[in-house]
Amino acid sequence: MNNIVAIVGRPNVGKSTFFNRLIQRREAIVDSVSGVTRDRNYGKSEWNGKEFSVIDTGGYVKGSDDIFEGEIRRQVELAIDEADAIVFVVDVEEGITPMDDEVAKLLRKVKKPVILVVNKVDNAMREKDAVEFYNLGLGDYFTISGMSGSGTGELLDKIVEVLPELPDAVEEENPLPRFCVVGRPNAGKSSFINALIGEDRFVVTDIAGTTRDAIDTKYNRFGFEFNLVDTAGIRRKAKVKEDLEFYSVMRSVRAIEHSDVCLLVIDATRGFEGQDQSIFWLAEKNRKGIVILVNKWDLVEKDTMSTRDYERKIREEIAPFTDVPILFVSALTKQRLLKALETAVEVFENRKQRISTSKFNELMLPIIEATPPPALKGKYIKIKYCMQLPTPTPQFVFFANLPQYVKDPYKRFIENKLRENYNFSGVPIDIYFRQK
Ligand code: GDP
Ligand code: GDP
């Protein structure tokens, strides 16, 4: 689980420029594995060995001047709810605008760390101009040029300094699976949870403002013990019902990061849409287990749409990671709830499994020998040895003489063979090639 840093501010101050700078180096690594760049508004950053997640709130509502002030206000409120630290970006070229004042007013009340960043300070003159931002009443500020990168080092020092310590010991003590139920508004998340565990859920008091919380509540249903992750975002969903991608993604980040397996609830009558996809990617990017629940199946005319057609459509949307269980459920008629829970537990087990090095080599080396990586520039690639790494999520390393010559199609071939022989259903896996 990571701390979450949210970048807020009005349009065109340079939020996405700064965001891209933050996630750049890391993203390059992640993408070489998955082969795809996905969510442009959410990423991981690392500084001085501390990893954290970054959300560019502006990226979701790409603004021009006609952007509603209310829109910005809601973004900031969401950031306040969901993030551990807030970076408020302003623009020295423009100076303080009324909208900046509005945002500052909201942020002055926040107990979480708020860092004021004056952007576009490209030269020494502008350094002096930045002084006016003291008037926002947020105290000291950092000056940066998101474009050139100057000033970002000191800013990052500050960001990792103010982030709260994470209780990572909890993970070891708590062997129960942690599930979260995510999805767009009205997909039926609350109905599903209620159907599964009854109305006694979420009787916790709403401790808004102190929301460092992702609360695990322990349940035992159908003989399975598990924790359900509850976050401020999920509890307070009644307040925000906007059907915008930004909100459902933002509301899901903490729950997803905090869980082992995500139950992604989609609305059968709407199909698998952009928002569903974004949440799916969020889970995949965090290497969480995933089960897709096609809810409200009771409403679907069965002769027009077979489960097989429906499934195929979803798999097209989630490619290349298609080895994911898809279940057709109804929170209303309580159809296949047990199956959903069973599957989530199975995915949890799949994600935890450890394959012994000898068994793994016994399986993979003959496969590799029969279908070796294609030679490149007249050079033959030899893979001599492989193993699963002792990491929290499944990662496999293959030692080769020329690892840099192994291309993505071959990685996919290896992954497919792995999935054919072991049950990694619902689990993202990583495959690396390293120098022997
Ligand atoms: P956002 O709407 O807040 O995400 O803003 P963008 O990152 O899209 O940037 C808005 C404009 O400001 C773009 O034209 C950027 O090139 C420009 N910009 C961003 N950072 C800087 C900077 O440090 N200096 C200058 N001069 N321009 C910048
Ligand atoms: P959430 O916003 O994702 O938590 O969605 P809710 O649980 O509040 O459900 C949204 C609406 O869909 C409510 O009116 C529910 O009664 C309805 N609903 C939820 N699940 C089902 C289902 O399986 N079948 C039908 N027909 N309606 C459902």
C-alpha cells in the first residue's frame, strides 16, 4: 500500500507537466513489462526510496476557461478525502486568480499536509514575482519550473517528508484476504455488499477529515473469513453521485491499493465502459487480484445476449490481461453470491502461490528448448535457469545470456505457458529477463 499524493489546481497552471515529471522514470520501467501506457492521470513515483502514488486531478476534467468552478471545488474536496498529501499548483505568470483563492480557502481548513507550489518559475525574475502567493494564506511555498524540472528535487524532499508512515507490519500479521468492491456509481456495489454480508455493514463512524483510514472489517460468510476494505470514499458515496470517470477512479484508488483482490462490479445493462476500464487498469497496475462481477444480470434479456458473447466483449476490452474470472451475478436476486466469494478467495490463493524453483525449471526449460526466443542479429539467446521471486505478487525471472534481445511477443508466450500450467486466474504477473 502506498501513500497517495493528489495534485490540485485550476486548469493550465502546469499540473500535468509536473505530474509527468514525477512519474516519468518509473513509468518507463512498468510499461516495458506491460507494453502499454494506460491511465495518464494516475501513476507511481519514488524519491529517496519512498514510493507513493500520484493523482493528477486536473487530468480528468481537461479544462479550458469555461470549466465550472464547482468542478474544481469537488475535485479538491475529493483530493482532501482521498489523498495523504495535497500539492496545490499555481502559476506565477498569471498570479493569484479568484479560483486560486477559492481553492486556498478549502485547503486552509485541511488537516492533511498541503504543499503550495508556484510553477513556471523559469528564471530568477519570476522567483521574486512568486512572493505574492504568500497572500493565499498557506504559508511557505516551493518554486519550480515543471518544464525544466528546476526546483523539483527540493519539492520531492518535502513531499516524502510530510507523508505519514505506513503500517506495513499489518500485512504480515493479517493473513486473511482483503477484498474491496469497486465500480462506477450505481453499478450495485452497496447492494452487492449488503446482499453478501447483510445490513450490519459499515456501522463505523464517519471520521471525515482524519481519513488516513482504510478500515478493514472482518467477516465470515459461507465459511470464508475475509476482510472487506472500507474507505471514506466508499462510505461517503451518497454525497457524490456524479457519473464521471474521475470520481469513480479517485474513489477507488485507496481501496484498491489497500486490498489483495478487487471485485469490480459492472452494470450488465450498460456493459463494460470507459470507467470500468479505468478501474480495471488501476487494479492491474497495482498488481492486485481481480474478479469481474457483471451485476444486474436479472435485468438482461437472456436470448439477446448470451453470457459467452458478453464475456468475449469484456475480454476484448481488458486485453492483454484477459485471464480474469467473469461472473454473472445479481445482488437483487442474490444469484451466484457464494460463487463470487469463492472465486475471490481462489484468486487470493492464486496470487499467493509459490512455485518451487526445481518444479518451475522442470516445466519451463523444455518448453523454452522446444520454442526458444528468435535469434536477433545472428545471435542466439540461451535461457539457462528461471525462478519465481519471493515478492508479494507473482514475479518470474529468466536468466539469459542476452536478456535485452528478448522481445514482448516471447514474454507473452512465456506468460501464456505459465498460465496454462498454473492457475493464475485473476492475477497479474510479471516476467523479467536478466543477465546470467
Ligand atoms: P494543467 O492544465 O494544469 O495540467 O497544465 P499543463 O501541464 O497542461 O500546462 C499548461 C501549459 O503551461 C502548457 O502549455 C505547458 O507547456 C505550460 N507549462 C507547464 N509548466 C511550465 C513551466 O514550468 N514553465 C512554463 N513557462 N510553462 C509551463
Ligand atoms: P452503487 O452506487 O454501486 O453502490 O449502487 P447501488 O448498490 O446503490 O445500486 C444502484 C441501483 O441499482 C439501486 O437502485 C439498486 O437497487 C439497483 N441494483 C443493484 N443491484 C441490482 C441487481 O442485481 N439487479 C437489479 N435489478 N437492480 C440492482
